[in-house]
Amino acid sequence: MIRLSAIADRILGMTAFLATVLLVLGAARLITTQYQIRQVFIEIEAEKRIDRELQDDASQLSIELARAALPASVNAKALKKGFSTAELERTVMIEVPKERLEHEQMEVFRK
């Protein structure tokens, strides 16, 4: 009977040791996973910040482009560079559908 009790104690001890090892490994894996999740969250926040900055830059460029395209701005820059101002009778207006402008790169060629 004593021998059976010693074997049972040894099995119980090994089981407890194995359970402890598995618990420690599981805790280590949990900590690693939490760290990785935190790193991904930090990367996502950084990407969101960059996205906001790029959207702000795009908006600013759009505003600057709209200002530069104003006739008064074009005339002022033309006069500054020594060109004559655009006169209505020498101006050719080209109408292009909005859909085509959005999907194709338009280029002007002289014939």
C-alpha cells in the first residue's frame, strides 16, 4: 500500500509541475500577445495621424491650385513674367466632361 501511495504522490507531483509549467508558458504567451497588440495599435494610430496630415496637405494643395487657376492670379503671374494678359477674343474654352477628367490624364497638344 505504501508503494502505491508513493507512486500516486509522484504522479500528482509531476502533474502539478506540468500544470505549473503550462500555466507559466500560457502567461508568457498572453503577455507576448498583449505586447504585440499594443504595438499594432500604436502603428495604427501613427498611420491614422499620417493619413490626417496627408488629407490636410491635399486640401491645402487643392486650395492653392484653385487660387492659382483664378484669372486674376494667372494675369498677375503673366504680367510679372512679361507676357501679355489673356484677352477674351484670344481665349479658347475647352469643355471636357467631368467623368473624363476624373478618369483620364488630359494633355494639351498644339497642332
